[in-house]
Amino acid sequence: MLEMTGSPMSPSIARKALKLLSMAQIPTWAATKSPVTLPLLTPREKEILSLQVEGLDYKEIGERLYISHNTVRTHICNIYEKLHVTSKAQAIQVALKHGIV
């Protein structure tokens, strides 16, 4: 038998959560394959994203581009923000789907 821990969500809280989720805005580029509506990445950001797609980590990207891994981290944070993603896997998925790299 499955034992649940914590408090279940009350019906009123569930309705509020569903209402908030239904009002959430999806970036316009997420529904289309057109790269025209994607946020513009700088050439350096595209280069770093391409290296991420190749499987390089921050240190390896920094060594290849002669920049510190902290600079790589900053670029990646900017990329994630522009693409509205929160992980490397999501960024790679968006990059490949929309032909960014």
C-alpha cells in the first residue's frame, strides 16, 4: 500500500494553482519552428551553445575559447534566460529544434 506523506492539496488551492498555470505565458517562439521569432543570441552565445551541444563542459569550453569557466557560466546563464529554459538539455533541445546551431 502506498503511503502518502505531507498534506494533500485542498480543492480551493488546486483551483487557484490551475488558474495560475492556465494564465502562464508561453514564449511566442515555443509554438513555432520559425527562428525569426527566437530571441537573438550573440555570436559568442551561439558558439558556446554549439560547444554544449557537442558535449563539452564549462571548463572545456573555456579552454577551447580562451576564457574562464566563470565567463562561460555567465554566457550560459544569458542563453538560458533568452531561451526561457532552465537546463542544458532544454537549451540543446531548443537549439536543435529551431536551428540555432
